[in-house]
Amino acid sequence: MKKLSYIINELRNTTLAKRLLTKYPRMSEFISNRLSLKKFNGLPLTFLLIIFAANLLLFNEITENIENAEWMVSIENSFAQYLFNIRSKTIANLFFYFSKLGSYQLIIPIALIAIFLFVLQEKYRCIAALLIALAGTGITSFFSKIYFHRVRPIDFSFYNESSYSFPSGHAMYAVAFFGLLFYIFVTNSKKDKLTLTILSIAFILLLGFSRLYLGVHYLSDVCAGYSLGFLWLLLAISILELKLKAEKSKNMDENTNT
């Protein structure tokens, strides 16, 4: 983010940019606010909004291709067939139990434990963000499955799933729910943040891959699940950071008044 800020400052100092910013002061103020690193609703929020829009376009592209593109259907069937051919019963059983982490039967108790810990730490902003991520993911997954009513790849399934296939709810929860918990943990951790981030991403990717290995989802189901889950993760993080900023601002005002 600092390198990006440096590039923006260099562009801002060009002759053309200076002329435009001098000629249009309101535009200058708006751009400065959007590209500021000093506050979350500056460059960080702008960056998140850009990623949000790009992710939305990606999901739209996936939905169009699963309905109209024969090449995608061919690739997905070939990939599912490949995983089916190399599937090991031992590994499949391990993935079967591992993938349970993305089911609501385990998501709910994990969420309740997390909320209890947040209450003890008085991190109510984390509770708000977590509830938004959970509710948004659950509602989106439920209605998306009904709308697209895509049948699962029964010929390759390790076990029977009765619900529709698109998008993958496990992939959505992996990104939105666990992604948010990892974000909160990593940002508050004093340990090696890079290592923790890599492990968090690996967990999310492995949870999605487990659904493919078990043959209960097509590749586009998991990709779409990641895409939608990422949208809710970005929204939850934005709310979390904005509430944190509001709390810090309130504390500063109270300290100033005293």
C-alpha cells in the first residue's frame, strides 16, 4: 500500500496533474480524500471498492459462462473426471471431515465461541462485522442456489448432497467467515503476520479444494463461492475498520475535552 501511495504522489506532482488540480479544486479535494493513507476511508477503502467491483464482475462472468459457454463445461467435466480418477479413499475421508468446517453445523458453534470471546474483550465491532458476514453469506448462498438450481456432479460424488451446487456455500463461508476471523487474528497478532496470512489463505484454498476432490462441486461453483464470499468479507472488513476509526476518533475527542 505504501508503494502504491508513493506512485500516486509521484503522479500527483506531474505538471499536468498540478494544472488539473489547481483548475478544479473540488476535484482535487475529492481525489486527495480518496487517495489518503492517513484514514481508512481514503486509499484503503477506495482500494477495497475497486476489488469489490472487480469481484462482482468476475462473478457475473462466471454465471454467464456456466449457462452459455461449452468450453467451460468441457473443462469442468474434464477436471472433475481427473480428480475422480486419482481419488484416494483415505484422502477423501480426510477431506470429508475437513470440509465439515465449512458446514453450518460447525460454522454456528464456532461463531458463537468467537462472539463470546469478542464480548469478553469488548470488541463489539468484531461481532457486528461477523454477524454481517454470516448473515450475508447465508442469505446469498441460499437464494443463489435456488435461482441457479444447478445439479451437482453426481457421477463424480464421493457422497450424496441433496442441495443445489452453484455457488459453493463451503467456499463462501471459507472466505467470508474464516477469512474475517483470520483477518481479525492476524491484524491483532504480534507474531509473524506474513506466515499467519499464508497459512490462512492456504486453509481457505484447501477447504474449497476439498469440495472439488470429493466431487460434490464443479470448479465454477467453488470459484463463484470464493467470489461472493470475498464480497461479504470486504464489506465486513470495511465496517470493522470504519467502526474502529469512529471509536478512535471518539476517544481522541474525550481525551481532548478532559
